[in-house]
Amino acid sequence: MFLMVGNGIQGTLLGIRGGLEGFSTFEMSVVMSSYFAGFLFGSRAAPELIRRVGHVRVFAALCSFISAVLILYPTLTNPIAWSLLRLFIGFCFSGVYVTAESWLNNQATNETRGQSLALYLIVQMIGVIAAQGLVVLGDPSGFVLFILPSVLVSISFAPILLSISPTPAFDTARRMTLRELFNNSPLGVMGMLLVGGAYAAMFGMAAVYGTEAGLTVEQLSLFVAMFYVGGMVLQYPIGFISDRVDRRLLIIITAGVAVAASVAGYLFPVYAILLVAAFFIGGMLGPLYALLIAHTNDFLDHEDMSAASAGLMFVNGVGAIAGPLAVGWIMGPMGAEGFFFVIGFLLALVVLYGLWRTTRRPSASVDSTVSYAALSPQASPVAMEVAQEFYADAVEEAAEASEDATHAESDMR
């Protein structure tokens, strides 16, 4: 929770402060994209660090670096310096998420894994939403708002360092090649790439858009918060529906709603409409990520689900690096509305590709699909593997139940 508050403050604050410092939209897009490059690299390097020196040391060291970087931002107001700091802080956040989520995975059982994921997602969303409220408490041109997330991240040491829980073992699942993954679920792979770009554009560039559009700090913080409020409110209704309808059709509809919201934000940049657009874009993007994972798993054997997690994470990470860069590049000639244009364009590609895939292969039957697990696009490889284990357990339980029912019917005969 404290980590997410700290991360949420720095993302919004940099978007505002960059405008005050006179950074161009493209320079800010490079700054924001650097976080996702560091996150992707950290998601691959952190497991090896943990195996070498242990969870507690990795968590303490990386949190210390995060705390230091947050204070360095206002002292090094240069886009190149900020890009390097964001690259480093993305790496560190990825590492601490892996560490914290390892404890989550270690404590979860087959019966509680789905509940643990749901609660973890709620805590993440509450943290980011609360961060937007804290942004209005200080002057973005000063130092206080940079010190505040540094303090919160430092406080986050306590639960881990003082925990009496045993240090969890860390294992990585075998990996599936991207070619194998794409052959099993083309829509899952392409969707993850495009949704990764759209989500990163939203996460990294919403504050830059608000600054370019002339929103006040109070208006901007509420605008950014609405993306995450939508993600938290709509995640579970969409998840409930996904277990009862054609999941591929739901992906197309969900992406289509986000496209419509993007068009509304692009054509009618009135503040009230911007808030509604943000709510539905965020409300669709979060579930879309989890829907694409579930859709991919619908075409995998249960023993391959964990192996697919690394490939899905990598594809999502590549899209996340490109998303903010695309927004920064388009906002140059187009203006602030380029933010909604890029998000709408990427999600329109999801709709079109999904419609094309309906002509290439039948959907998985609703009865054979696996249960939906709520998961944030900000999840680390550990949370992804927890979700994949949840899916695999659900498939095994369904298979056992079907086998028991068959035996019972045979006995009756």
C-alpha cells in the first residue's frame, strides 16, 4: 500500500513538474517510458538477485534506492537525468514488487489464492487513488511532494523487515517461447502488446496530458484518480461476466467501450466528460489485461499456464515501453488530445484484430473456460505466476469434478 502511494505520487508529480520546468511532451514521454524499460529489466533480474542475497536484503536495498531517487528528482531537473532516474526506479519497483509478492504467494493456498489476488489488487488501486489526493497537499514546484513519497517508501520497509514469517522459497516456472505462445493464442499475445502500450500511456502520460490541457492541480489529480477508480470498480463485474459469456467477444466489447471513451475525450475535452472518459478507459484497461490472460489460458493445457507467464509479461512490457513514446510523439503536432488519440488507436487495433480472429478459429466454449482472476497490468512476474497457478488449480478441480460426475453416472447405470 505504501509503495503504491509513493509510486502513484511520483508518476503524477513528475508530469506536473515537467511542465513547470518547460520539458517538451516528447521529453516527458521518454522520461515516463524509461520507468517501464527499467521495470521490464527488473522483472527478469530481480529473481536472480533474490536467489543470491535473499528477499529481505533485496527489498531493503531497492527501497533505499527508491527513497533516494525520489528526493533527487527536484535537484536534477533535466530530462536526461530524470530518464535515467526513472529507468533505475522502475528497476527497483519491479524488484520490491517481486519480493513482496513472493510472500503473498508463499502464504496463499489453493483455496485462498484467488482471494489473495483480489485483495492485493484492491490494495494496489487504493494506494494509487490515495496518492492523487496527496498530490494536492503541496506545491509541485517545491520539494515537499517529493519528500512525502520518499518517507512513505521508507515506512514500507517495516512490515517486511519486522515480519516473523519465514522467508519464502523462490522458484521460477519453465518458460514457453513467444512462437509457442502466439501459436496457442494470437489474440492473447497481440492484445497484451497493445493493451500494455495503452495502459502505460495512461499510467505515464495522464498527468502530462492534464498539464498540457491546462487543468489545475486539483482537477488533474481527480482526473488521474478516475482511471484507477474505474479499474477498481469495473474489474469484478467484468470478471463475473467473463466466466459466463464468450470471452473473446467480451474482449472486443470491452476494448470497444474504451475506444468510445477515448473518442469522447478527444472530441469533447470538457472537464466533466474527461472524468467520465477516464473512468471508462481505466475501467476497461484493467479488466482487459486479466481477460487476455484468461483467454490465453483457455487454449493452454494446465501444465503450460505457468510457463506462459514470462512470455505474456515480456510482450506486455515491450508494449508498455512504446506506449508513452507514441503519446509524446503524437502530442507534439496534435496537441494534448494526442493522448486520447493514441489510447483509442491502440485499443481499436485490439477490436479489429479480435474481430478478425473470430473468422480464423472458434471461441473456446463457455463451459470449458477457466475462472477469471483479477490482476493489474502493474503486476510483477510473481503475481502473474500466482494468477497462473490459480488458473491451473481451477482447471484441475474442474477436471476432477467432471471425472467424479462421470464415475457417479457410471455407477448409477
